[in-house]
Amino acid sequence: MNDPKPVFTAEDVEILERETPFQGFFRVERLTLRHRHYQGGWGAPVKRELFVRPPAAAVLPYDPVRGEILLVEQFRVGALEWRDTPWCLELVAGLADKDGEPVADLVRREALEEAGVEIGAMRRVAHYMPSPGGSNERLQVFVGQADLSGAGGIHGVADEGEDIRVVVQPVSAIESLLQSGRVDNAASLITLQWLLLNREALDREWRR
């Protein structure tokens, strides 16, 4: 069997030139670089465009007493020409764009802004790169304990153009949501499936 340990490190990449052809809310960089090859030596220089985003975090509010989860629905421009509706059902999420803000504070702030709910205890589900072939984005996803008895309505920060609908569902609806294709972004898929596998242990911990 092959050893999964990485052969190379960041020291095996040489950046020859870095340009910034676009700078807006996000940034695009064009890198000219070379890196070592498995068969030895250095490869020829190549150009790669990199979509630069701040780190992000997302949370699935879960009420272990009521057996309910909370998702949010909002317009997403990336889904505009890909499926029948660009309004996506997903986790509460936000960018780490405030210097020094702990990730736990970020997700709690976003839960209040996007859904009007307070998050208590949290369990980190995963920390991953959604698309490292062209973006440096890193995302942490959590399940957060919440009281969803009064959850609902429309939320969001008006100055940011947010128009967000809260959708509360029983945990028993997760499998049908996944099968329907209505939930189709990576963070939500990972976290919902994690909750299905770990709900009993989480309930024992949060309901004692």
C-alpha cells in the first residue's frame, strides 16, 4: 500500500511572480510558480489564477430537546445558471473578516444576524478546503446547540443586502432533504450527514 504521508511541503514550491489583476470584495491573484516533481527535479514554470477569500465558518443550529434543525435560504449568485432556483438552502455562515475575532464568536454573531437565534455549546464537524484547485478558501463547520422554539421569519443585515428566510425542520427530514437535492452545497451536506451519524452521542452530551 502507498504511504499517504505527503512527499513534499510548501518549501518545494517557488513563486516566481505574483500579480493582482482584480481587487474587489474578493481578490484574484495570478501566480507564476514552479514546484518539484515526483520523479525528481523541478517542473517548468506554470501560471495559476487564485481566488483569494478570507477564512469562513458555518454552523447548523440544532435543538436537541425539540429534535429540530435550522437552515437558512438566500439568493446565491453562483447558483444562478446551474439549477432551477438560485435560492439555496444552507447553513448559517460568514467570513472571518474582523481581525482577531475568534471563530466561535463569528458563528454566534452570524446566527443572530441571519436567523435570530443564540448558539450555546458547539461541536466542530470539519475544517476543509472547498476547492483548492483554484481558491485558498478554508471553511470550518459546526453543529451548535440552540433553542428553536421561536425560530423563523426573515433576517439579515440590510446594509449588506441580505434577505434571509429561516427554515426549521425536524431531524427526521434530513434524509429526504439530502435525497431531494435541495441541499447541495458542501458545508451543509457534510454537517447534516455528520449529525445523522452522531446525533445520539450529541444528545446524551447536551441533554444531560
